[in-house]
Amino acid sequence: MTDTDFTPDFSDIEQDADDGGAPFILAYDSLAEAVLLDAIPPDLMRRIESDEPLALLVSVPSEDWLLPIESALGDLRSWDHVVIPTASSRKRPGSIDCARMLARGLSVAGVAVAPERQLPTALLTAADARIVVQTPSNTAIARVIAQATGEAPADMPPRLATGLDFFDIVAAIRTGSTADDCVRRLKAAGSSLTVVDPLVADVPPLEEMHGYGAAGEWGLKLVRDLQDYRNNILSFDRLDRHVVLASAPGLGKSTFVRALAKSAGLPLYVTSVAGWFTATDGYLHNVLKAVDGVFATAASSAPAILFLDELDALPNRETVGERNRDYWTPIITSILMTLDSATSGASSRLIVIGATNHGDKIDPALVRPGRLNRIISIYPPEPSDLAGIMRQHLGADLPGEDLLPIAEIGRGATGAQAMGWVKQARAIAREAGREMILDDLVGAVAPPDETPQAERRRHAIHEAGHAVIAHRTTPGCVRAVSIVHRGDAAGSTVTRRLLGASPTRSEIELDVVSTLAGRAAELVILGEASVGSGGSPDSDLGMATRQITALLTSYGLGPNLIFVADAQDALDLLRYDPELRTTVSRTLAGLHERTVIAVRQHRAAIEAVADALMKRRHLSGDAFAEIVAALDAKARPKKGPRHG
């Protein structure tokens, strides 16, 4: 008894040997048997051949293998019931028939691509053994070729069947052909069907990459552990090999994975999770079939890396609306089961890496231990990393030039932007008909500023106010000050963290003073403030308001000892609580007055830094500190001559 849609009939095909001896065996008939025999250990084979009652699970690489493996199973012994999921069914086959047969001592086998999702629960829980059918080994392929052609192949490249499905292999192994011709066709089929990412060749190895922080450390450790695996020092299941990479767009998640594949010497398969839905009609069965196909193709080349880009295309089941819950829940549940098999199955040799621009939107079940394990965040590279990235892409251009000062100007940029600077600098040199010079790169990083002089002066005063007051609050904290435009920002002041892990109220208030110093500097030196301090939650006023509101409602540092909201949600309370709004406004006004007083005290330093910014547009932390130190030295009273 078999749950199948149809059984192809090959009874009219017969091929006899030319010499009148034993007939050649068609690859269709021998391939499934060859891989099945490879997958069955001797002790299980004895149980199968003994005709004792048996409940058996067989997982296969793809749907193409279902019917051939069912037929091969039938050649080994007689089964009372064989379960195969049908293409037309979207539901798991029922357990009643299986349970009844097993209870009567009958033998039942189940064959599926994803047994945990596609086979009856009763068979899964009662299974006596499980067979994992994998891509045919060269030994199996050589045996099938010999049976079809009457001769053994003289030479076979490693892992000849990698990436090929059942019918791809069968079509290449032809009776009446030579063994070497069969090998040639298999090689050609593999080359034409491969989906291994071709861009791996265009990136440097991971060891030469810069700016990946914790992700880089994880990747380099994985490369070392893979070498231990190849040397039989470490088993594959001991590798820390599944993670999700999260970052803002442009920080090089895809480049990182390609560099990892290059260093690891493994094939890389890239798929977009969003593409699973756009490339199909969206129906449950077809989406899951696409998912199974992706994992099966990667598994056929294992050990291999499977990169799941746009992982946030799978919504978090905790936040998905009721209207769409019935659609998403079975899809996500099925994908989780596929991940279980691919990442923690006994025969798994896959490294699965997800990527997202929205780490906070990932379903927690995806990143639990045993699946994708955890999220590793990638942050914008430090200037030293940007300099390394530019040096990589410059190649032989600008040899010996110190790129760190230029990278300091571009602080806060992404690796992709750094690569773009190099391309733009090359274009400038090419248009001028000469070799690249350093000014070409400087011009790409900091294009000429066409902002009116008065407006540039305001930007310089604003950033100098932030920098000087932050320095007075925490000496040495300023890392860079800039009026180079980055997106919507007219300038930036980069500081080392001013607040510790457990700040007090006075420390938070000092941090707010530094945040308000740009506005206060405009007011004191230019006579009035501009809109540059407000306009968004990430503006100076937005951050200061959030800090004071959190101080009063989340941190327990206000007059009332109460927790009302998470610090990130504190701003929402202001819309509905006029009393809180009044208290926050009064507190901010008082801190702003403190800031104005501080700016008046340090006006000379602020104007000196602003003057330097007008000339240079960017100051490193050291250059800023030298300006302030020089003013401080002038301000110290000189000691008069000592009289005896």
C-alpha cells in the first residue's frame, strides 16, 4: 500500500548487452538502489532482510528521489505500507492507518524530503530506524555507470554528483555509451546547474577583511575549527557554525559571508528568504517546496555554507496580525523544522548563516540554540578599519600613503561607502587622464562644501560647542569633530562613551549638558539657535528629552520612586501626561541654563575649534586636544620672578 500519485511504467524498456550476455541495467533502476545500499548500515540491513516487523524512516534529498527510493525499498523486502507525501497534499498524512498497522506488528516505511513535517506523527515517534539518503558518492556513481555501460570509468573528479538531482544523473548515464562519456556528461550537468555563488572569487579572504568586530572573530574561529575538522581533530557537530548577522544596510554582510566561504574553502549557496515568496505563487506547498529545494541543493555539496539573506521576510509570530496568522504560522513552523534538520541533524554538514537589517524583528524561535543560535551585530567600522578597506580596494594605487587621516574624515561611513570613495577617486583620475593622487581620494571622501559661509560657521560653532563641553565634562573623550556632510547631518562630534554602565543622576545630567551644548553655543556666540538641534527622535533635543524622561519614569532617579516605562518608550508618555511633560520641560530648561553658563566660560575654546573647522572641516581627537591645550596654557597665570 503506497500513498503516491502515480507510478511510472518502464516495463517496455529493455536493453540487452551487445554480446548477448546479461542485460545492461538502466541508471533509473540502479541509482536509487546504489545510494540506498550506501546509506544502510550492516546491522540495519540484517533487520530489513530478516522480515521482522519494522518501522523505518527514509529522508531523501529532493522530491525526485521519492518514487525511485520507494521502488528500491520494495526490492529489499516486502512492506505492508509505504507512506510518501503527495504533491497535491498540503497536510501531513494522518497517523491512524500507520498506528493501526504498527500495532498489528506490520512493517511500515515512510519516505520524505522532510520527514518531521511530511510523515505521520505515529510513524515518527514509533520509528525503529532512520536512513538518510544523500547525494550519490563517486563509488555509487561508478557502480551505476558500470552496470549501464559494461565498463568502469577510468577517472572521476571528486564529488561528481554534487548539485545534481536524480533525473539529472539518470539522463547523463546512458546505455550504449562509454563510461568516460557518462562522466563527461555528469561534469557538464554539474557545471550548468550549479548555484554556487560566483562572487566569492571577487572578495579577499576573511583574514584580510577589516571592521567586522565580533562577526570577524566568529568567522575566523570557524575557519580554524573547520581545519581541525578536516584533520579529524574536531567533529563537525562541535563547530559553532550557525548565526544571524544583523546590521544597517551597507555594512557588508554579504561580503563577509563570501570572504568566509573563500577562507573556509567551502561552496557558498546564496538565497533570499523574500525570494521564496516572490519566485513562487505564494501557496503554502510551493513555498515549502522552494525551501526544501534550497536546503537540498546546499546539502548535496556539504560541507557547504548556506546564506539566508533578508531573513526578516519571515515575520515574528508574536507580532504578526490575526488576519495573516493562519498563513504565516504553518510556513514559519515548517521552516523551523527544516532548519532543525539542516542545522542539528545527525548527518548535517551545513553551515547556515542568516542576515537581516532588522535584528529586532526576527522570530526568537529562529535564533534559539540548535537553530541559528544567536544574532551577531555588525557596526560601522572604525577609521582604522576604513583605512584598511580603502587600502584593499586601492590595490597598487597610492602606495605608501597614510590613509588614516582620510578615514578619520569619513568616520561613521560604511565599508560600502569606503569602496565607493575609491571608485569615485579612480573616476576623477581617469577623467583627468592621469594616475590617481591623494587629493582625488580626499575629494571623494569630503566633496567641496558649497554651503554658504554663514551657515558653515553655524555648523562649526554647533559642533565645537559639543566637543569643548564634552571635553570639559570628560577630558580626553573627544575622538573627532567634523563639519563634513554625511547624509542629512551637517556635522558630527564623536566621543568615547561618557556614561558608564550604571550612571547616577548627576552623570546623566552632565551628559545632557554635552548634548545641549551645540544649541547653547549657537545661542551665546551667534545670538540665536537654529533648528539644527531638533526635528527627530535622534536629534540633540530628542536624545536629551528621552534621557530626562527615562530618568524620571524608568530609572527611579526622580522625585517619585516608580517604574512606568522602558527607557526607549519613555517619550510616548509625554503625549498623554501633561504633568510629566511640564516636569521634563522644566528640568531641561534648567540644564540648558547650566549649559549656557558653561559655554560662556569656554567661549574662547569653542571659537578656536570652530575657526579650525572652517579651515580644515575635520579635526581628529588629537588635533582638537592640541587646540584646547594651547588655549589652556595661555590662560594660566605666569609665575613672576622669585624674590629672595
